Amino acid sequence: MPSLTRVEATARGATITVESYQVDIDLTGGGDLFRSRVEIRFRATPGAATFAEIKPHTLLGVRLNDRDLDPGVLADNRLPLSDLEADNTLVVEAEMAYSNTGEGMHRFVDPADGETYLYAVTFLDNVQRIFAAFDQPDLKASFVLAVTAPPEWTVVGNAELTANPAPGRWEFAPTAPLATYFFSLIAGPYHVRQAEHDGVPLGIYCRRSLAEHLDADAEEIFTVTRQCLDRFHELFTERYPFGKYDQAFVPEFNAGAMENPGIVTFRDDYVFRSAVTDTQRELRATTIAHEMAHMWFGDLVTMRWWDDLWLNESFAEYLGTRVTAEATRFDQAWTTFAMRRKAWGYAADQRPSTHPVAPEEVADAEEGLLNFDGISYAKGASVLRQLVAWLGDEAFLAGLNAHFAAHRFGNATLADLLASLSTASARSELASPAVASNDG
């Protein structure tokens, strides 16, 4: 299936503005399939044409405004939409396939007790494996989720639960504007521990067979979460912007963690089953801080296109290490960064596949994944740490807070960030095109 190109994304972004997604997911069917229905409200240039993306098992129905469209028009993952009006409603119903590859709606049956656990993975362009969407990072919109599932399950989404109108039915509040790759949920007989800090509800989740191990470490996980939240509130003028803060430790997760607003997902290797070293506990703490940093840099203000993926990760790497060292008992986190993370960056930089920290061009979404390495994380974080030393911490934080205020719940680029830092620090050379396109 074709990967969305930057040219296509730019053209679509100039044609439409997405207002909301009303998502209804039915997880009660059993077997390998689930059903989804989405109602998308969006504005468009009258008479224009565009496309939405979906990767269904079976496309059941498509309705654009007052017209039923033939499901047979779906070509690969693209659903063409023509003769758009100024205000549009697209309704798409489909049977979707569960995944066991960490893409879309991942389904895991625990061999310990036979229980089924689900979680949604929408990064980088996998929301279309769950429901139809305009799947690019700069078409942010509010999501309203409803889920039908076995009544004995727990279901958690990005936003607060507002109602259980009937057994097995969960309805959630509208989210703040989110990029499509941040939509997520967990569903299953998850074990939960809950707390609260500074007005923010906190939750941690894992499968039942790991409950005793999560319980043993719950206070440490909550303590690190509280300490990091307090430190970010000291650094940033914007408070945590997404209501509740849940952290779910899920099985067979491809990455270390994912910064879904309101429901961060972690690989459940971080639920320790035996005695571990403090180095492993420090890694869990820096991962918690890394994902929390993304709530501001990545989630509140999101990259416009995947060429700034490095900036997203480098900032979280830098801020996650910094906040861990400043706020938690793991005050040697920068030493660990120097010994382990920078070594990862050095190794990546010595290979034939080395590349600039800031790529000159990312032609399509798939190409964005090629830069997911020690250069984009550790080398980029090292560059940012030097930038902070050069600017001074006060100017850096002033510029970063101005950046958040200017692009709140929107999208921005490296050039936008440098402009904010330039103004805050009175260093005009930061805003030059050469700086914005060169990794130094």
C-alpha cells in the first residue's frame, strides 16, 4: 500500500480542516475481527477532491454527506472523496482485523491464564488499521470514543470516561485536538492501581498475571511520576494539558513506550518480575520522564511532518534525562546518558547508514522511520544540550515556553522553534535558514 508523501500531505492539508472524529468500536465479536464506525466532520474547499485512509478486512459502508459511496472505490488504503462541500460529514463502517505485530489493534492472549488483552497502536500511520482517518500529523482534531466490550473488562482511552450507559459500554469525553497517531486505548481485564497528584488523576495498568509485580513497584512508579510532573510544572508555564495521566504496561509492545496523551503505553518488561539493578530502575524512570516530556513537546505542539521526528525524540531524550536527574533519586542520569546513550549515538554515526541529525528531506511517512536510531535520539539530545549551554538555561526555557504558547494544540517546525529561541535569547543567527537545515 502506498505511503503518504509529503507532497500529498501538503496538498490535503491545504484542502481540508478536520474538526472531529466520533469513533465507535465494537470488541465483542470474538475471533480475528472487530468492527469500527467513524463519523468525521471536516471543512473543505467547495468542489475539491481528496482521500481518507483505511485498511479494512471488509469495508461495510461509506457515506459522504447525503451520498452513499460504493465501497468498491477503495484503492489500496485510499478512499477517494470528491465534490466536497464547505462542511462535510464522512461516515465509514468496517470490519477490521486484530494485529499480533504491534500495529493497529494488537490482540494478546496471556498464556498464564488465557485472558485476552487489547491495545491500540496508531504510530506512525496505523490509525487506519482501526478506523478511517485523514492520517497525517498536521490534521489534528478532537476524538470522541465509545467502546462496546465484554462487561467484565476495563476500557481506557485518551480522555476521561464520562459514562457507562449499559454493561459493556464505555463512553469518553472529547479529547483536546490530537494528531491521528496519538489515538489509543486499552481494553481487557487489566489490573489497575490509581492515585492522584496536584489535581491530576494517575493510573497504572498491567495484565492480571503481573499484578503482584506491579503492586510491588507501584509506589516507586507513582513517586517518579509525581516528581517528574512537579518538575515539568516548574520548567513550563503550561500545566499538563490532557487531564488524567494513565500509564499502561502492555505485552508484546514494539517500542519502549509511546506518548499517547492521557494513556501512555510501555512495554511490560518494565514490570519487573525479579530483583533488578538500580540501572534498570533508572532506565524505567528516564522512560517515564521521556514520555511525559512528549506531553508538551510532541503532543501539545506536534511536528508538521515526519522530517522533525528527530526533534520530537531528541527533545524528549534531553528533557527526560534532565528531569530524571533533577527530580528523582536517580541523580546520575546524565552519567548514564554519557556512558550508554551517547555510545549508541556514536555507534550509529560510524556506520555507512549515518545521516544528519536533522534530515534534509523525508519524502514519505515510511522514510521517517529510517531515522529512528541513536542519531535521532542520543546525538540529537547531545546537540540540544549544547544548544542550552550556549543560549543559557533561562533563555532556552523562555523560548521553549513561548513556542508552546504560540503553537498550543497545533503544529510547528524546527524553524518555528528556532525563531522562538532566537527571540528569547536575542541571538538572530538562530533564525537563519542555514541553522534550521544543518545539524552542525
